[in-house]
Amino acid sequence: VQLQASGGGLVQAGGSLRLSCAASGSAFSINNMGWYRQAPGKQRELVATITSSGSTNYADSVKGRFTISRDNAKNTVYLQMNSLKPEDTAVYYCNAVRPPVYGYLVYWGQGTLVTVSS
């Protein structure tokens, strides 16, 4: 499975961005998908995840501002980011999980940079 992320960029505080991540290859084998981020000098952290049935989970820091969604027909996961803050600045990575029935594996996209200016 290959993951291709896009949609990052420079935005002012209070603005919005929408990230996309398309899975290709044996995408039928993945279930959970998600977004993580890594700010300079910090560890990678969870932003949001979504199951194949649409159940979502968010980090407290983004609840009410970010929305994760997916289009299973397109094997694509999205992250709508509203009310962005400078502390949201990071490289955002999408991931996808292949469940144990297919052989457990976690895939990562290449990352897309989000910069929020104050």
C-alpha cells in the first residue's frame, strides 16, 4: 500500500486547510486510517483516526477544530482543519493499518508541511 498526502501549505492563524491522503496498491486490506503530526523538536503525535466504518478519535488539542473523514470508494482519508493556530505547525503524516487477518502492518505517507503564521 502506498499513501500519498497532499494539501499542506502556509496559512494565517484562524484559517483553514484540508489535507488529503490517497491509498493505492492493496488498499482493500487496510482498515483504520489516521493523521499524525510532528513539530520541530517534538515527537510525532496522534491527531485523529477513523475506522473503516467511520468511528473517529481525536487528540484533545484538535477537538472541535479538526474533522477527519474518509471516502472508502476512493481509498482516501481527509483532514479538515479549521481555526488553525501557530501551534498546529508541523509535518502531517497519514497512516493506514493492515489488520492481523492480512498480516499486521502500519503504512506511512511521506508527510505534508502545514505552517500557521501568527
